[in-house]
Amino acid sequence: MGCSALALCGVPGNTTMRAEAPSTTIRRRSEFRNSSPLSRMHDPKSPPDGAKWYWHALACAFARPRRATTAALSVPQDGTPMTAAQLALSLKGTGIVFVGSRGADIKGPSRRGAGVYAWDTRHVSTYEVRPRGAALRVRSAELLPDGALLRYSLGRLQIERRIRVDNAIEDQWSIENAGANDITFEADVTVDADFRDLFEVRQRKRTTKGRREPVAASGHRLRFEYTAVDGVKQATDVLAPVDAWQTGDGAARGRVAVRVSPGDRRSIEIDIRVRSTLPSPLVADRDWDAWQKTSTKFASDSPDLDAWIERSSLDLFLLSDRTEDGFFPSGGIPWFVAPFGRDSVMTALMTLPLRRDLAPAVLRLLADRQGKHDVPERDEEPGRIAHEIRQGEIVRTGGAFGSPYYGSVDATPLFVWLAAEAARWIPERDLIGEFEPNIRAALEWMEKRGDVDGDLFIEFERKRPTGIENQVWKDSGDSYLDAKGKRPRGPIAAVEVQAYAIAAMRSLAEVVAKRHAGWAIELDYRAETLHKKFERAFWMEKRSFYAQALDGRKRLVPDIVSNPGHVLWAGAASAAHGRATAARLREPDLASGWGIRTRSSRSKHYDPVSYQNGSVWPHDTAFAAAGMARYGDKAGAARTIAEMIAAAAAFSDRRIPELFGGQPKRPGVSPTPYPVACVPQAWSAAATFLCVRTMLGLSVGPDGTTVTLDPLLPDGVDRFEASGLRVGTGTIDVRIARKGTQARLVSVQASGVSVIVD
């Protein structure tokens, strides 16, 4: 889809046009509707009767939304002209995603994930619209609610390119002739479809593969078809005003040409649709305007903070699909646009101040897919919450770990914690009653199956070699290392997982105390028994910090890492240990200046550009900031949030990626991007709103009738306000201002809920 070169077929005087477009705007939507067998495949917008649900997974998309589409472009902040190859663009709609290169091209198969995706399958592996001739330069690149608009100049031609994605991709070129003579505009269109499974794009090898049918061309229409190993049929239709498609074993090629008279404007449109015999998504249309109207409004005197909040809300909109229960957030783009237990629960927890409807949607989908049987190949066990849900060919045909896959030990306690917290925030809905069987099953798994050896701690150890080895958020193969640099023998008890379990049982006990007194007493006892043992087993007295984990022999995995920040966020530390941990997190070996490093820079395993051994993860940093404030270190929390605001401002479009390098902050140097980080990523977008909650110092009582506020303000922010914040049984409007060195509540207006100010 690139425009790194453009052909200007014209010289002073009239130029004979070749293969001139038959009309000013060339659109042949009727050509998609025919009586061929493909018409019986499912368009993502028209699901078949009886299809209950669908989730597609794919690769890379950057977003700015309206209705069903989001988009983002990266352009120089100083207005420096750019070639099209320097742009970044991806689009996501309903059941279809476009992932382009920095030049908005799909230049052949790429492990970076460029392509058009649906149903965990790459439906387009090459797509270039390459005008012939000199390179275009971009005059402007504008983000729009439903896509993007690029403006180019070349000689006397003024060109606008409008790209939209809903349930199809529309690529519109509008060419205006500002000169005195006719000019012919020509461009080469190249399209291919490899129908590779998402895991295959990520370099998973396959022993068997389905059959791609010969490419069919008829008039302006091009069709690619694929029959998977299990008989599932998928297809890609392309409609473009080419003179003739040239097809063969490789990509299909065609030429578009349009003559533009002086002062006239002509348009070219290319459409792409995907189809499959798999079920299509039964999700309602998303409406960006409605999302904005029903979300809490935040404003400050800091342009950087306001831009970060706006960008994060847009990203969450992009990543979320609307269900009957609310919005369900996928993990991240490029590789995790699918339901993920841990990611989705954490996102819902952090996003409560923005909007409450992610939590019920997450609880419902995960409850419906909660483990029921013992299936070692999928790490499934009764009561266990799913880690990942896919539907690509490799998963369907047994070439991967299966779907749903249950290989995470933290998703289950996090599910219980989310249910308890959501019950506080949404008391008008009986979430505990609605999900009580699932909650009890999850608690039973935590006590019996999650605790492998009966020592009260939840441990992880995969059941099969095909499963995930480190079944926690730090899931890379080298994220758990002993002093010799080797992975400790399992089963491993991770420090943050115990904290989640403690928080889940404590919160649930408070919420159910009035209606289930006996259950509340049992939960309290379990939580406090675990907490006492946790403090003894994980605390490193000489280091004044928690260990990362216990290995299978109950020995400490002692390296200094960021995980104890989660313990503070969960409120699972004792008061003294919490204060010491908060102080330790702010020491320079962990605090990079852009956020909290995943591993101390003093560690011999430290690598600032690694995945999880010294990089900075925004959600991880937000947990640490929230934990610092919870244990009284408001100054440390404020500094950490200020660093996150600065990091967001340093990235294109104010979007913090999944992770970035952990090098120390230096004047004039931006954070180091991680090459294959998800952008956007749900945790990172949601982290913004956990920081907002930390700034408000907001907590909710067990029955949702009381709200406590204890504010703080980071450097660079002197005023902050939240309006229309739906919490518990009511709504609040809050204004905070700096008074000397302290953040003070200027005004609080509450309706239906009591507010306590600490």
C-alpha cells in the first residue's frame, strides 16, 4: 500500500491516457456479491445463525478510532517533511486488521507481522499501490476517528489518500491537477495472499499445510482461496480498477491509470474483503463517540498528561470488542489480539476509573471458558482460568498447545480479585451472585491444583513440553534465573502470584461478609494464613526486599527485580516490609528515570534491551507507583508517575508501547524502543488509568457506598480533575490542585455515594 514512488505520466500539453478509469470514482461493490461458492463464506460483518462468539488474532495495529475502526500515523513533531516510507500506519476494524510497514506497505511475507489478518490467519501477505516515478513527499498525515488521511504533493498534482477499515479495507486516492495541462497518473498494484497461520508468521514450523487454489481474476476483481488441513475455507477478494490482472504462481499485479484535467479531481478506490467458513464475530458496532460520552472525563494543566490519557483511551477502544456485557480488551498488537486471561483481567482492574464495563465482559468470557476437565496438553484443570484463546489453523489441527490454553497460574487468582473489585465498583449488578460458581471453582483450584505440593503457595510447572514454561507475566525463558544463570528447578512459586491470591481472598471476604458470613471468615483465614507464611518465606532481611520466587526446593530466587512492586499494589506486604520495598524500588538500579526496570542494573543478568531482564514495562511501573502510594510513599509514587508521563511524551503519538529499553534517562535522549513490542498494548494503555487512580488516591468500600480520596500530583501537574466518574453507587466529580508541596482536594461533588477525604 506504499507510495514511496509515484508515476507522473505527463508533459506540458495533453497526454494520451492509457487504461483510463471509466468514472471519476471507481467503485464496484456489486462485484463482491455473486453466486459463487465464496458467497456462502462468512463476511465478518454477517455472522451465521448460531455462531456464539469469535475472536481474531493477528499482528500489528496502531489506532485512533471511531465506530469500528482505529488508526494512527507517526509524523515528525517538528513538521520535517517525510517520505512515505517513514510513516507508520495500521488499522483495525470488525474482524479484519490491516498491518502496514512504516510506508503503509505490505512488502511480502514478514515476521514483523505485516499483512491483513482475520481468524488468526494472514489473508493478505503483499499489498502495494506504487505510483510510478519520483518519490512522494508527505505534506501532512492526519489522524481521523475512522482512519487516516495522507496528503502528498508531486509537481502539479495534489494527492490525498484516505484509508478506512470497518468490515473491509477501503484505500481511496484522490488526485487533483493544479496545473494547466492534462496529466495521467499511473500506479502499479501488487497483491498476494499466503494464508499463513499467525503462529507460522511468528516462525513456528509446520509439517502439514492446506491448499491454496489458483488465483482467480475476472475484470477488476481478484480472488485468493485457501482450504485448510481441516477443511476450513478462507478467501480474500480484491476489487481494483486495473486494466488487467496478471496472475501466476506469485503475486498478482495490475495497473491503474487516470487522466486528470486541469482543475479537476479524480478518485481511485481499492477494496479488500476477507471471508471464511469459520464463525464470524457476533459483536456490536463500536462507536467512538459513544465510548467518549460514557467514559470518565479527565483534564489537567499538563498537555503531556492530557495527551497520554486521550491516547490511552483511544488505544483501549481499539483493542476492545463490544459484547453484551461490555467491552472485552484483547492483549496487544501485533501478536496478542486475542482473549488473554491475565492481560484482560489486569486491564479491567486498571481501567475501572475510566469505565466499568470492561470488568463484567472479562468476567463473563473467562467464566464461560473456565477449565472443566484435566487436559494436560492444554494445561487445563477444573476451575483454572484460561490463559489464551485462539482459533487459527495450527491450533485447530493440534500443531500448538490447543485452545483455550490454560498455562498461566496468575489468571485464576486475578479473576477472583477482579470479581471482588468489580462488585465494589458496580454494586447495582450482583456480580458475586452471577459468578459465584466460577469464583468458588477458582478458589478451589488455587487451594488444591494451584498449590502443587501443599505448602499454601501457588506454583507453576507445565504439564507438557509444548506448554509455556514460565506461566506468569514474566514468561520469557530467561526471566527466572539462579545465581549461575540457569532456570531454577520447579515447581516455582512467584512472589506476585501469592500477592494476587492474598488480595483476592481479602477483597472477596470484605465484599461477601454481609451475605455469606461463613464464607467471609473462611476467606479471611486462608488469606491471613497465606500472608504470614508468605512474609516468612519471601522476605530477604539483608536486602530489605522480597525475593522473586521460591524454587522447587523452597530456596529463594534472590535477584532484585520489579515483581515486588506487584506485592505493594495488591496490598499484600506488611506495613514495615511495604515501606522498605517502596524505598528500594526508587533506588537508581531499579528506577531508570523512565520507569521501573524489570531487573536491577546491578544484577549480572541485567540487559536493558532484553525482553524482561532490565527493560521497562509501563504496567509494571504503574503497579509499583500504586504500591508506593498505598504504603505511604506518595513522593516516590509521584516521581514514578512523572517519569511515565515523560516517557509517553517521548514516544510517537504519546503512546507508550508494551515495553522499552531500561537505559538510564539522559538529557535529550528518548527511551530506546524494543523492536517487536506490541503497540498498542492493553496493559500499557490501562496503566495510564491506574496512574490516574493513584493520583486521586481512590479506594471503594465493600458495598460501594463509600469512596475514599487521598490525592497526589506528579511534578509538572498542578491541577487535575475527573468528572462523571462512576464508582460504587454513585458518581463523583473531583478537582485537585497543588498547594505548596502538597496535593489538595479543591472540590468534590458526589451523587449517590459518600466521600471520605484522607
